[in-house]
Amino acid sequence: MRRRQFIKLTATAAVGFQIVPSEVIGLGQTPPSEKLNIAGIGVGGQGGGVLNDMKSENIVALCDVDWRKAAHTFKAFPKAEKFKDYRVMLEKRKDIDAVMIATPDHMHAPITMAALAAGKHVYVEKPMAHSIQEARVMTQTAKETGLVTQMGNNGHAGEGLRLTREWILAGAIGTVREVHGWSDRAGGWWKQPVSRPDDTPPIPQELDWNLWIGAASERPYHPTYHPFAWRAWFDFGTGALGDMAVHNLDPAFYALDLDAPVAAECQSSPLGRESYPAWQIITFEFAAKGDQPPMKVFWYDGGKKPPKQADLGDEMDLEDNGICFVGDKGTMVCGGWSGPPRLFPAERRSEFQLPAKTIPRSPGHRLEWIQACKTKNPSHAKAGFDYSGPFTEALLVGNLATRLQKRIEWDAAAMRAKNLPEADKLIRKSYRKGFGLV
């Protein structure tokens, strides 16, 4: 389908969704006073927990390529119709209002775009996209259709994120000069790098391997990919950066209003032929913006951590996940997943007068998305694609530096690495037939 046709159809669907009562057109559109009809896609792991937070609504359909792994979610929602192929589900169940997507990273964009084309609101787990182009197209399409979207980095709804922004804007540490974010993953969570296995065990009866591979290039089934360690592989995941920087660097992008980086560099252990390194340190460079001078944001994973700031003294050791803001008047440390901020050195806490809480608080990450769907107001979902799309793009520039092992001079407007035309094959993906972006 041509993009112009796609936008025309989805815009029409969105308008119909907003103004025509469900009892009139029979497509399941839900007034604010009623419950949403939600479908879950990828419900065997994280998706089952997300749906549990949405159980106040009507869970009408469940889709998973592995019915054994999804059995507990099927049991939790026995009235929901079961599917293996999201395309079949979206074609058959016209009553669906919104979808929750929690598949491996490489299928986030194809499923999201199919759902938006069908006029459905979308909640998609983090990172919202597997490539930079996907994030760009998803963001543009969400804006053009007017549908409600949310990326599943639930720390974005937390008190810690709001306090961090309020304190930084109030001058808690003065002008921020640099930021450091880190995670213990991959490490004990999954192995990186890894080599493609030689053996070819039989495909489990309950698993549709063709649908699991989806948009990626075909390869034989092996449990090293499914159900968990797919994050290590270029074809399926985005490594530890995609898994955890979405959480632990979120306070930097939100509190400092960061735009796209102008450059990124990576230091890492050796890459696998098809997989991410065991550890990496990525340096993102950002241009000056308003009163904020040029700054650097550092990302560490695989157990690497930033050098300990002198302001911390002996008072605090860095935990396994977190973020540290370094300013000219002090240092702020937040726990992982946008945890609450803490000021250093100790005397800075007594000097700094806590500001008023001016940012509206969230009822909960999943609940705010549900409420936004019911009121047809995308701006009420605070991690919607208007925020999460550019954020995801910026992070994935770091993965370009990792995979190419070269400095990236980034031109966000043109969506290209100015100094490395060979990066284009990673910025813009190809897809297996039947699993593209609509």
C-alpha cells in the first residue's frame, strides 16, 4: 500500500473512531464511560503482566506465536479469543479498540503499523522500534492518524522522573555539564556476544516458528533465540542499550529536553558476528540548546559503571542501574527505572530549597494510556510516540556506533550518518515478505 493511501485510510478510521457511537457502526468504538476492547499481542512473558494492569477493561483477544508459553495468560483471560497470527486477528476482530504489543523488538514496528492501519490505539513495549527509520515512521503515522500511542517504559509515569525535572529546572545542581547512565545488563540476564548454534532441534509443537521469525531473515529454530535471549542478536533485539537505556536515560531526555545527538562513539568488548558485545560505553554528544551548553551523555552496560564523582564521597556506591547528572553546583543520582533523585554533596541538600510540584502526576503508565484512549486525547499518554519516537531514535544512533565500531556524525533531519554511508543499511531495514510496515 502506498503511504498516501495508508494515511488516508487510517485517518478516516481514526475520525470514525472518535465521533461515531459503537452501537451505530458496530466496530467496537468505546465512549469514555465504557470499557475498551483490548487485544494483547505477545502475551507469554512481559505482555501477560502488562495485560494484568489493564484487566479493568475488556480483554477480548490474545495473540501469541507460542501457545505453551502464553498458557498462563490464556488461563487468566478465558473469554478472550486466541490467535497465533496478529494479521488474522486484526482482520477478524473488528471490535478491537486498542492493542498491547510485547513481542521481541524486531516485530514492534510491523505490528504497530498494522494496528494503526486498522484504526487501533497502540501500547508497545520498549524500545518501540528496532531501527531508526521505524521509529520515525511510527511517530509520523501516530501523529497523522490521531490515534493514542504509548511506549512501555513505565518509569516515565513515576514520581522520580517528575522530581528530577522539577529539581533540575529549579537549579538543584546548576548547569548540567554531563550525564552518566548505566545498567548491569546483559551480564547475568543473557549472554553477549554469542554464535549461531550448529544443531537444529525440533520446533516445539505449540510454537509457530515462521511467525516468530516474522520480519527477520529465516533461520532454523533454536532455544538460544526464544523465549528470552533474542535480545543479544542483531536480527531480533537492540541489546542492553535498547533494553535498559530506555529506562535509565529517560530522566536525561525528559529533564533536559534533549534533541537528537550530533555524534556518537562507542568503546566496547568484541562484537559477535551477529550479536552485541558483552559490554559497551557509548558517548552521545549534544549541541547547545538555549541556556544549556553543549554536553555529553555517557551510557555504560554489561556491568561497566561511570567513574565515581567526588561529590558522592563515601556516602553512596552506585547501584546496578541508575543515572547521574553532573552540574557545576553539585551532583544528582537517581536509581534505575527513573528512581527518585538524591543530591550530593550532603551540604547541597540543606542549601537547596525544594521547588513546588508543578508537573501533573500520573495515575500509572498503563492507566494513563487507557484514559487517553477513552478520551481520544493522545497528549494524555506521556510516553506517546511524539516523545518516545525521537528518544528511541537518539538511543539507536548509539547502536550504530557499536555495530560499525566507528564514530557517527549524525544528521537527524536527513536521518543519515554524514560520515558513514554504510550506516544506511542499519538505519533502514528490509523485511521478509508479509511482515513489512503495511
